[in-house]
Amino acid sequence: MNPYAAVRPLLFRLPAETAHHAVKSLLRGAQATPIEGVLADRYTVSDPRLETTAFGQPFPNPVGVAAGFDKNARIPRALAALGFGHVEVGGVTAERQAGNPRPRMFRLREDEAIVNRMGFNNDGADAIGDRLARTDASVPVGVNVGKSKSAPLDEAAEDYRYTFERVRAGGDFFVVNVSSPNTPGLRDLQGRDHLETILGTLADAGADPLLVKFSPDLHRDAIAEGVDLAESLGLDGIVATNTTTERSEDLGSPEAAEQGGLSGRPLEERATSTVRFVAERTDLPVVGVGGVFTAEDAYRKIRAGASVVQLYTGLVYRGPGIARDINRGLLDLLERDGFDSIDEAVGADL
């Protein structure tokens, strides 16, 4: 029996954000102790067939933690010990932010989903940058860079630049977040003029590797334009996708009516479709995010063109063994299909 199956009902009695902080506190307490090694022995799957390289970074396996889970860069080592091949921290903003009023995170249990309207709550670029500089994780650590709520749209580029310059020493790659639905006006920055200014400013500041994260709610023409822009500016990759504000009629949870970004199982098919759309239009590496719960979910995104995948909601519903289970399952799927490595499977369905 999965031990997490016995613990989850207790956690789910707590408000979602309270449970999230409780889990992070436990993981933080395990770092730099013998428990960290015990976790790594239990959850890490080491196999050369899982190793890959994307945007210049070597990954021990393709399964990572998406931004939002470790906003303040407190537990990258613990997440690596759970078998994840990379961790994306943040979103980080120039200013320390409290975020939106609580409650601001909701479980959609019947749908294996989460709605959040956190609002980029984080300790700010100065504090997180100092913390990252002291972090010694065994896997690549990416930094998701967002816009401060107080920064006007016409000053967004310099706001992003300030954050990047504070976190650059501790990041292995950097993701420009212009697609969160929980900061007023942020998605307006996905327009070509704003995006070109922001990405160009960060490129000039030396952000490398630099990726951009798109919303699944963007019209396909806008995504295609964003891909073209990423290529023209010499970016290193694209993250597809962020959460969605749209709601399917077949959602069964009453919490589906809550405002905010929806993540989890209902996003899987749409996110995979967006990964495929992007990968068909560029040779840039694609990070596939949205609805990854199983090896089959991850494999669909990989075959659709994702070099690596990320998850968050799956960790909430499936527990600490999810990276191990996905990586073991990926090895079985590679063997089934006659692939010698993850790299051979990337884009196999294109």
C-alpha cells in the first residue's frame, strides 16, 4: 500500500495552503540531515536512459517540479531527494509580496485539480537571491521570474531585470512568467511589443539560459507569434503551459467556481496539445507542464515534443513517490517502444 494514501485524508482535512506549508516544513527539516539520504535512496531512479540535456543543462531524469511549489527556494535539495530531475522555484518578484487574501488555494478533489489565486506571494528577489546563492542542490534549479504587482506595465522590463540580477548567481536557468492569471494585467505582457521589450532587456542583462512561459488560454496565432519572437531573440526554450482560467462544463467539484488558475488533471490534454503545437514550430527545447500524474501523462508530452516535464498538482494528489513512479514507468514505456533513451522519444509523435 502507498503510505501516502493513508496520510492524504489527514492532510486534506486542512485548508489547502495550510497543508502545503506543513509538507514544505517537513521537507525543509529533512534537508542536510541523514533523512535526506534516506529519501534519496528510496525515491531516486538512476538510469542513463533517463538522462537528457536541454537548454545546455544536464538533467538526471526528465521529471521536474513546476514553479509555485517552492516559491521561496527553501527546499530544492529535499525535492531532489524525492527523485526529481530539476526544480523550478518562484515566481520571484522584485519586491516582497504578501499575495492575495486567503483563502486563495482550493482543491478540486473530484477532478484531481487545484485552483489558486496566490498572487505571486514570495519573499522578494533580494532574500530569495541570497538563499539561492547558498543552495547546493544536486539537480538544476530554475528561477521563475514574475512582475511585481506595483510595477506599471511600461516599467515591467526593468522590474524583471532587477529580479533576474538578484537571482542570477543561484539559478541554472531562468523562466519569464508573463502568463500567470493572478497578477492584474500580467497576461497583457504576452503581446508582442511588451514581450519583446522584456525578453530583450533580460537577454541584454545576460539571462542565460532564458525561457518564456505561455498560457494555454492564448490563441494559437499568439502562441505562434511568441514562438517566432523567442527564436528571433535567441531564447533557449519555451515552457508550455501555465494554469488556465477557463473551466470545462464536466468539472465535478463545487470549488471549480473559484476564481484563479486551474491546474491538474483537467489541464492534461490541453497542455499536451499546446506542447505539440509549439514543438511543431520550433527546434527550441520545450518544457511540458500541466496534468502530469503518471508515466503515461509524462510520456505523451515527451512524444509530443517536450524535452522535460514538470508537475505540481500531481505531487499533491499522488504524494512523494510520484517522481520515482513516473521515472520507473518511463523506463518501461521506452522499452516497450524500442527506445534506448528519453531523447529518442522526444517528438516521436510529430
